[in-house]
Amino acid sequence: MVDAGLHRYAVVVAICVLILIAVGAYITSEAVAPQQAPSGMLHAPFHTAMAVVVGILALGLAIWQSLAKEGFFLGWAAVGFIVIDGWVGWLGWPVVHASLAALAFAIVVAIAVVTSSVWNAGPEFVDGQAAPLLRPLAIAAPPLVLLQIVFGAAYRHKATGIMPHMGGAMIAALTTLVAASLVMQQYPQHRPLRSAAIWLLSIVLLQVTLGVTAFTMQLLELENSVALVIAATSHVVVGSLTLAASLVLAMQVQRNMRRAVAGATAGKT
């Protein structure tokens, strides 16, 4: 039986993790802006305090999942990544810190998916032969997006130039857009797949727009650093959403296509 309370709590934890990422991205973007924007309450101690709260919420999610016996390993994986992320942040490894934060968010989103009523209603099998490229593209998308997040964090923190970031962005965007488009073309009536594809398509397009906007602002050397900070922060946040959306599509593809193909093969033997 689906625990609706667990699902709602997982959604709340995911939102809190995303807000934590947004605060961290804002602080980082503000620090590297050409002109300092007003700090206000968004500073490092606030980010640290919020991280502790999020860690406690994630621990509660892992315990709840363990008691409910619903994919509890995901909950403990999220706790582990959040703890390690806090440790590397304290050590002063910003690139790893930013990358692990996005990964932890994606795992919590996965928890929200597997505890939902739609997921627990069971798979809706489709013919995988209709789109043979979909499965490898969907599975490759999350690692490519994560690698792009690493390149983006390295660029923001001046560890690399812009070219790895731009190259990774093109490959990740192309992979995700093709995978989402294949779903829309071949399985337009499959609600879980179609919903995941629409979310991924929308988020990737928004992410590309934000990336171009932030890069253009830097090229033009705009004096309004607040606008640049907002654009850069939004780009980081939507990058985490992209990773989560690509993971959800991969989960749905694996769940709804793999068994259908296996069943068809078994029927021929």
C-alpha cells in the first residue's frame, strides 16, 4: 500500500534541498560577480545552518522509508551524499560540493517518484522496439548531465575555461532532447513516459536559455551585477532540476520498456 504521507514528505525534502542549492549558488555567484551585490541574509553561516536542517529532514526521510520498506536504500544514499557534501564544502572543495548537491537532490526526487501512487500502480508496458535508441539515450543522459554540472561548477570557480562547459552542455542537451523527443513521438499516449519527457524537455530548454543569458551578460560586462547573480543562480538551480528530470525519465524508460521486451522474448521461446 502506498504511503501518501511518505510521498508528500519526500516532495518537501526535495524542495528544501533545491532551496539549499539555490542559496549556495546565490552566495557563490555573488562572490564572483564583477560588482558585489547586497548580501542581506544570504551568507555562508545561513547556508550552513540550512544544510544542517536539510540533513535532519533527509535523515527523517531515510528512517521513514526504512520503516515503510519502500526503497529505503535511496533514503540512506541521499543522507550519505548530503553528509559527504557538507564535509567537502567544509574542506573548501567547491566543485565537488556543487556536484554532490545536485546528485543528492536527484536522489531525493527519485524517492518522491518511487513513493508516488502513479509509480506504485505498476508499469505500463510498451514495445521497446518502436524506439531502440531511447533506452541507451535515457540511461546515458543522467551521467552526461552530471558531468556537465561538474564542468559548470569548475568554470564558475575558475578551475577550467568555458570550452569544457560549453562542449558538455551541447552533448548533454542533445542527448536529453533527443530522448524526450523520441518519447513524445513514439509513446504519446503513455502518461508516465510522456509526463517525464515533457518535464525534461521544458527544463532543458529553460536551462539552455539561462546559460546563454548568463554568458551573454558576462560578455557584455553589464554593470548590473544583481541581474548576473540572479541569472547565474537560476542556471545552477535549473541544472539540478535537469539532472533530476533526466534521472526520472531514465527510471520510467527502464521500468516500462525493459520488462516488455523481456516478456516478448520469452513468448517467442
